[in-house]
Amino acid sequence: MGERVLAFARCQLDPTVYTKSPKYMFDVKKWKTWREVREFDSSIPGWFPMYDFTLIGLVSLNDPPRPKVDISVSKCQTAGIKVIMVTGDQPPTAAAIAAKVNIINDPKLEFNYILKHHPELERNEAWEMCQAVVIHGDELARVHSAEDALDDNEIEKGRQIMDWISKPQVVFARTTPSQKLLIVDACQRLGHVVAVTGDGVNDSPAIKKADIGVAMGSGSDVAQNAADMLLLDDNFSSIVNGVEEGRLIFDNLKKSIAYTLSSNIPEIAPFLFFITLQVPLPLTTVLILCIDLGTDMVPAISFAYENPELDIMERYPRNSKRDHLVNMKLISFAYLQIGMVQASAGFFTYFYILNDYGMRPQATFFMALEYGYVPAETDVYNPHYENHGNSNKGLSDFRAQFDWNGSTHN
């Protein structure tokens, strides 16, 4: 059921040996090394009997997961985020709690469960079949001790831990602070961006080593100082909400940058046409400033308030080494696709309006340096009038070379 069960027992001790004054120093850390010793041995400091206990009773402790944690874990898995449980509980308790919060989706596909209920299978066969694995801290310590003599650059060092982590659902039970560091290091060696949550002093080394350290607001000061982010509400769901908000901000920034860059091509294309083909300049620098500062600014800012896409938490996490904010895909989209479409639409409108006023598109090429006659202020263009309504045509005083920039002439 995922409950912690504590057994209480009583043992009668000889008061002449286990004195109160001076206080007898019981060694509760190394008792496994001498638990088979049946008689008092003064050469073993801190020895006490580990037999003839009288069972008093059992106490069951229920520490249920926080509400909506199972939903948040499922949301992480849908978003391609692997949730690894690292706890100090016993493996059966850890497996039961992991099943409650959806870290282990099917307990029957757990490695140890398969070995226990399918004795006919070899370990390799069970490993290939399983989708989840629960690793005891003692097993982790044994593997680390066996690999400790290997050089840090040795490819096989940490291979077993990385093989465990490569499984879709992973739980580490009865772990120590140093073992948490091994787990974080193995995840980073596999190329993962690692976030570690914790609230105690023992969690601070792993929080410090992780790419993103997350500490609980009610945790110890040491853990909070080592963390990059604090959860004031101590709720795992806040991390998931933060991931979704971060993806939304990243998407909106890309949209805003793509929108801003897309106007560069239609703004520079008229100048290129003016320089190379001597086409009268349809867009002046003043108009460009009006577009950039007047009409482009508000739409670019509005992208920051875009709602998230429906599949924002269904995408696989981006590769931080390859998928940058501004990459070749965004530049090609802004310049070669959207920019070209905008430039083509602008030139089409420009030539279409000139054609309406009797100036064919082909007639505009190499026109910028041609001579013409400046019309009088009272002249009105009319294609049916002589000289199209220009009363100054043929008068040398009004003959000038047109230096087209859209508004002035020589």
C-alpha cells in the first residue's frame, strides 16, 4: 500500500555492562559487522546484542503524495520529461508510491517483479522485458565500488548506472547523498538537462551539481542557497507549470524575432533595385523608420501575449546545444519565405499603382537618372491631355534629372 511500517522490539540489557554513568556508547552504525556475535566482547566498541528481542508491535505510517502530483508526472511524461524518483524509503514502499504518482505505470513490468513472478526467465530476458526498475542503494554502492578503480575517462565507468537510467521508469531507494550525486552525474553524461528537487541538507550537493536546482520554500537554508529556483508553495505541479510557461515564452520570443526579421528583406530590396536597376526608390528612409517604429512595434510586442499552442506540452524537449532561439531555420523562414513574400507583394503594389498612372513596369528600369520636366503645382495628371497634363514639358527652365527617392528631385 506504500505505507511505512516500523517494528518495535525490546531487549533486556545487563545494567552492569550497559551503564548510564559513565554512559555506554552504543554503536548503531556498524552493528551489521558484529550482529552474529552472541556474547559480549569488550574488543568490539559499542557492541550490543542483536538477538532475543521481544516484539512489542508495529506502527504503520501513511505519507500520501500531494494532490495532483500524479497528473503533473503524467504531464511531464507526455512532454518528454523523465521523472526519476530518488528516496530513502525501502524498495517496496518506493515502488508503491511511484505507482501512485504514475512514475511507474505498470508495476507488473518492473524488473524485480518480473524476476520474482517469472523464475523461468533469465536476468537478461527480464531486463529486456521490463519497463521500470527499482534500484536499492546497496546495489548502487556495490556497482560504484566495483567501478571506482577505473579511470574517469574509461567508457565503462558508470555504464551500469546509465543502463538503469536508460529505462523509461526509474526509482532509486535507500539512497545516500553521495549516491544522489552519482545519479545526477550519470544523467548528465547521457546528455540530459537535469533538474533536482529537494529540501534537506542532504539534498544540497545534488541540487548544486544539477543543471537546474530546485529547493522547497520550507526547506533548509543550505538547500535554498544551493538551488537556482525556489518553490514557495512546495508543490511539484509548480515545476510543470514553470516548464509550460518557459516553453510559451520561448515560442513567443521566436515569433516576435521572426516577425521583426521578416521586414528586413522588403525594406532593403527597394534600395537594391534602386542601385542595380535604377528603379525609382519606392521606400525612403523616413518611411522605413515609420514602419519600424510605428507599425511594427506594437505587433512585435503583442506576440509576448500569445496563448500557448495546443501541443506545447506534447513536444519532445528541444536540444539545448542545437535548437537555439535564433537558428538557421528561423532565419530562412523570416528572410527567404516571409521576407520574399512581403517584398514581392510590395513591388507588385508599387508597379501596379505606377501602371494605373500610365507608367509601365518595364519603363521604370534605369529611369532614376533620366531627365524630365517638373510639372507646375496647378497641373493635374490626365492621360487624355497633351503631355498627360504637364504644362511645363519642353521648357528648359523646368528640365531636370530625376534623382528619385520618392519625394524630392533636382
